[in-house]
Amino acid sequence: MSLELDAGFAEPPLGYTPPPSDSSADRLARLRLIRSWRVGPVTYQRLMAEHGNAAAALKALPQVAEAAGITEYSPCSESTAMAEMKAAKRMGTAMLCLGDPAYPAALTEIPDPPPVLWALGNPALLSRPMIAMVGTRNASSLGARMTRRLATDLGEAGFVIVSGLARGVDALAHAAALATGTVAVHAGGLDVIYPAENTELADQIGRQGVRLSEQPFGMPPQARHFPKRNRLVSGLARAVVVVEAAAGSGSLITARTALDQGREVLAVPGHPMDTRASGCNMLIRDGATLIRGAEDVLEQLGPIAGQSELHLVRRTDKHVDTAQPAAPTPSPGDLRTRILAQLGPAPSAEDQLIRDLGLPPQVIARVLAELELTGEVERRPGGLLSLAG
């Protein structure tokens, strides 16, 4: 049986839904409708198209379910929806219904826009042009530098950076774009921070950017929620930039979703022997645009409407990195793991590795010496390091 109650409806126009009224009763009915069992975004649109408003759709829902072979069906209760709205009010979030003026226009172009979005922060950012940045949760030193530089420069050029608040590339992109605008899309409820290590970053985004979720408050993210989250990350953006992604990673799923939605897909190339770059290299092989810097992104997308001249303000890597808070000294075993995760087959500068780790040079030097002795790290001319081949 289908996951949605899709029997017996005429196909509605893409993105169709009657505009919401200012009535709290109408908004409550819309929330009840989308929270009802087996009612997803597409079924929601069909019910609204068929019945004209959420209250009428809720009344008809048991008969619709019965026609689909489901007996004793009950829509989401009023008390359940009211509890969610009270949780939203306590957290200070805005309810954006499909059809609201503040609802992100880009999402109305995808086949399954969420009927209800919870937004925390500055919803005005949702009307600006966005670029999504996604990638590995275990970024190398080079990948981290590229992510920060791209997010900073694209933000300076007028784009809002959207990502999924995951560790690695997502978190790096959000942090670099805080000053210019960033949107974080949750896989679970807006009050559930995943991973927990990004709690402070999420708080900053809630104050300076925007956090979005289509899930109920208190909902922990589950495996099925991440592809849904990813469709919003790509759907909000004009293009998706992939930085370091392994073959078969979730970032490639986002890239495929972006193509299905008619978005541009751009990828940063990597060393052929680095598994963290294999997905990006595959995307480029299959037709994605190769990206060396923000200038390539801007050349591909063209200037933002109303902005005749784009100025990229370059920050040196040292300037960007020294803004990061000092990290506590890890154990030698943990530091070995972190160094090996930062390095790849392509050589990178030892001084850059030290800045990325944010630790005293003498602490890192001791562990590097051990890794060289065990043959796990190779030292190259010019102060460069790489994983042993």
C-alpha cells in the first residue's frame, strides 16, 4: 500500500494550495492535516485541491482512507496539533504555511513542498538567493579550507548559504556564512540538535540566520528523515556545491535530488586516490560543473538580480582559521586519529594543518613524528605532508 492516501484525486497543479487565511483555526487545521497518518506533502496538496480548505479536507479524510482500504481512520487530533503550536510559541518560532508570503518561493517549485515549515531566526533571509553546500562529515584540511573560503566568498557576493547542520562540511559552511546569512535545515524537530556537538552553532544560526524544519517538535531525526531534509536543502537553492563526498554518500543523494528539481550541481575536484573526493570526481565525470573557487560558481549562475557588480573580499586562510576558538588538547591517540583524518593523498602544508587543529605546534610535532616512524604519514619537500601511498 502507498505511504500516502493518493487514491481518487485529480492531479493538482504543481505547488497548488489555497492561500492560508489569518485565521488561527485555518492554520491549526492545516497542521492537523499534514500531521495525519499517511498524509504527505503530495496528498496534502491533492486534498486541498479537492476540498478547497483544510477543515473540509479533514472532514473528508476518513472516507478517503476507507476508499484506500483503511478502516477506522482518525485524523490528527486537535489537542496534538495545539500542543505543537504551543511548543513553537514557547521557542519563538514562526509557522510558515505553503502559500504564505514569507514561505520560501523556491520550495514552491519542487513537486513536494512541505505544507508547514517552522522557522527560527530571520525569515527575511528566505527571500534571498541561496546556494547549498554539502559534503563529507570527515573533511580533510584542504576540504575544510575550501569549504570556508567558498562559503565566505559566496556570502560576500550576496548568496545565503544553506546546508543541513551536519558535522564536517555542513557545519564549516554554516559557521563561515554566519555574518552574511545562512539557513540550516533540520532532519528532526527544530528543538532537536543533531549532532549534539553543533548545539552552539545552532544557537548562533537561530540568532543570526534561520533554522528550518518540517518535522514536529521533539521528533528525533531518523534515517527516513534525512532524504526529506536533503530535498529541502537543494530545493531552497539555485545550485548545490559538493565539497568532498565519497561515492554513495548522502551528499550524492542531495546532488541527484537537485538535478531532479532542476537545480545546478557543482563539485570541487579532489585527488583520485582520496575516497573523500571520489563522489565529487564522479559528479564531474558525469557532467557536474568543476569548481575551483567562488568565481566559478558566479560564472555558472550569473550575477544576482539587482546587483551589477560582485566583489569578492579574500580572507587569508590564517585570518579565517585564527578566528576559531582554541581546542582542548586531545589525548595522543585522539590526535593521531584527527591528523590522519585531516590529511589525504594530496600534499598539504604542515603549518595549515597546525592552524586547522588549533593546537600548539610542539604537541602536533610529537605525534607527527610517530606517524612518520610508523609509515602512516609522508613528509614532502616544501613543508608538505600527506598520507603514505
